[in-house]
Amino acid sequence: MRKSLRLTALASIAVLMVAACGAGATPTPAPTAVPTEAAPVTAAPTAAPATPTPAPTYDPNGLLGKVVAAGKIRISTDPNYAPFSFYDTATGKYTGFDSATAEETAKRLSAAVGKEIAIEWVTPGWDLITAGSWGGRWDISIGSMGITKGRAKVVDFVDPYFFDFGAVAVPTDSPVQALSELAGKNICVGVASIYEQWLTGTLEIVDPNLQPVPPGLTITSLTTENECVQAIAAGRTFDAIAASVDVLTDAEKQGQPIRVLAGPPTTTTSVAFALDRSGPPTAAMLAVLNKIVGEMHADGTLKAISMKWLEKDVTSRPE
């Protein structure tokens, strides 16, 4: 019994000594992580500056080069040829089918050459425009010039932008109902026009479907077909007017005292921009304008202008 107590006491002392040794021990520190070297940051490569596209250059002696250098294109027009071109006194601007086409052409020409090209309108007589030898007084005709073999000798034509159809109108009180009834009558026409050439038998065009001219006509030529209409309205005596069906139809709609005769077109003509063959070389300008006209056909721009001003599409080649 005493031996057990002694052993127990010794065991207790041993436990206390172990506990005391544990309490005074210094804790082992946690291992310190070795720092790693950060990966170097590589800067994004600097893009090389873009090389500007050089502006196109043109022969300074060619028509296109001269137009680009001047920053304007001088376009001949007619101030009294509604609905194709006329001077609108309310707005102080030239307007109509041809005028709108010219404005769109100048806009696209500006984009093509990389420079703003302004329009300067010029109003020479139609006989001067169709005769060629412009002497540098204007650069281009965008004014319903029908393509004929004679004109092609003095001007260069761009691809056609519309097709014109001739017609005949009579005063509203006329008993005439058909073209054949005008034999021996007095007929008014625009000077140097397709319709004057048709009446005189001098018209040479590549397009078909010329109607026979009534025999024995007395022909009076005025500056434009619209002057013929205005002359009848003012009381001048004409038995008929030969002109574009669109000019005559527009005048009839405007209340002028005329009536367009029914029947097939008297003439069918391809119509194009024209450049003077005796002036600066036209090859570069022709190339640019042919592309522009082609695009205006393809994207419907010419059709839209035609529908606005003529209320029909005259931009597709007739069958």
C-alpha cells in the first residue's frame, strides 16, 4: 500500500516535470516561402503609322485634270426645257430631270477624284452645244442630247443615261387626230433638235423606229420646243409641235392649250452626256463618267430621278 502511494507520487511528479518542460519550449517557426521573380511585362508592339493613300493624279492637260485643278465643272443647261431642265424662280436654282442628274454626277465625281467639284451652270444656245467646238466655254453637256452620227463627229458621248421618245402635239381646238393628217401643215420645232432633223430628213441615229414624216410641211424652228408651246399659248398659229413626248405631256399637264397625239413614238433616241472633241483630251473623263453612269443605273438612282420628274422610268433601253 505505501509502495503504491510512493509510486503514484513519483508518477505525478514526473508528469508535472514534463508539463513544465513543454511550457517553456520555443515554437519552431513556419518555413518562409522563397519569393519568385515576377515575369517581365512585355509592352504591346506599337503599330506602324498608316501610309496615307496618295490622291489620284490626272493629266493636267486633259479635261478631267483641268476640272480637278479648277475644283468645278461647267455644265451647259437649258433654263426653259421643263421637265428636264428649267430655272426655278422660287428657289433661284436650276432643276428638273437633267439638273438633278447633273448634281448627282458632280457629287459622285467629287468622291471619285477625292476633291469637291462644284457645278457652274452655263446656258448657251442648243445649236452651239450640238455644233461642238466649244472653245473651252463649258466642260460638259448634261442636257438631253440624243446620240446621232453627225453629233458623234464633234462630241464624245458617255454611255446613255436615258432614252427619249418623240411625239407631236396639236392645239386643243385642232380637229387633227393622227400624224398623217398633218400633211401640208405648219409645224413648230426646237432648233438643232432631234425632232427638227426628223422633220427635215437629216436624222441619222442608231436607234430604230422612225415614223414617216408627213409630206409638204412648213417648218418653223424656235430656240426650244417649250417656246413653241408658249407661242401657241400666246396666240401664234401653228398646226402642230414636234418634240419630246415628256416635254409635251408636261406642258399639257400644266394646262397649256395643246393635246398630244396618240400613236407610236416619232423617234426613239439614246441620250447621253457630251464632251467637246475639239477641247482637252477626254479619255480619262469618259472613263470616270461611264463608271458613274453605270453605277447610277445599277443602284436605281437614275430610275428614281426619272420617276420624280417624269412620273415614269425612261432609263431602261426600249425593246
